[in-house]
Amino acid sequence: MVETQSTWQTVAILIARLIFAAMFAMGVAFKLMDMGATAGYIAAAGFPFPLFLAWCAAILETLLVIAFLTGAFLTPAALIGAVYVVFLGFAFHGPSHWAANQDEFGAFMSHFPFAAGLLYAAVHGPGSVLAFKQGWPGRA
């Protein structure tokens, strides 16, 4: 069965992929601008090997950007991205941070609509335009 997309669906999917790519690209840019500050933030959250983890995060986010821009491996990338975003919410803005700064609750909550969008993208794939059809069988 071949699915066809209307023009507005194609445009919406491409815009969504660009938004996902831009969000992760901003994360990479901030990390690369000051990897030491990123490592400090990771260390302050109590994680070991903060510089190593900062580089791992930058590499992961770069791979996610590539996946969203190309559509290649979009389903596994979106699933990984959703798990990563929820992890970041709990690790850096979770309940232990709310008493000291109620703004952290808003930062925490903002991760969930992003994760929901990523899960939706994982289910529906990269669309039929400007997408390398690489990835899991039956779904890019």
C-alpha cells in the first residue's frame, strides 16, 4: 500500500524535521561554544566524567541533527531523541530542583511536548520528500 501525502502534509513534516534539527543544533552549538561550561553543568548535576559526557552529548545531538535533516534512520533517531529529552528533563530540571527555583518546573515540563513530538515523528517517519529511506524495515 502506497501512502500519498498532500502538499500541506509534506510541508508540515519538513517543517517539523527542521524544527527538531534546529533544536538539537542549538544544543550542539552551545556545547561547542563552551564545552567547559557544559561539563560544569553536568558535574553540578552529580554525573561523573563530565567532559566526556559533554562530548558524548554533542556527538549524539549532531547525529540527531543529521538524521532529522536527511530523514535517514529517523524512527530510531526520534526514539533515542525522545528518551534523551526526557532524561535531560529529569536530570537537570527534575523535582529536586523545584524547591530552590520554581522556574525549573517550567523547564522540566517543556521537555515533554518535545518528547511527544519526537514520538509522533518516530511513528510517522520522515515523510516522502527529501528523505533518505534508511532505517528500520517498514519505517525510516
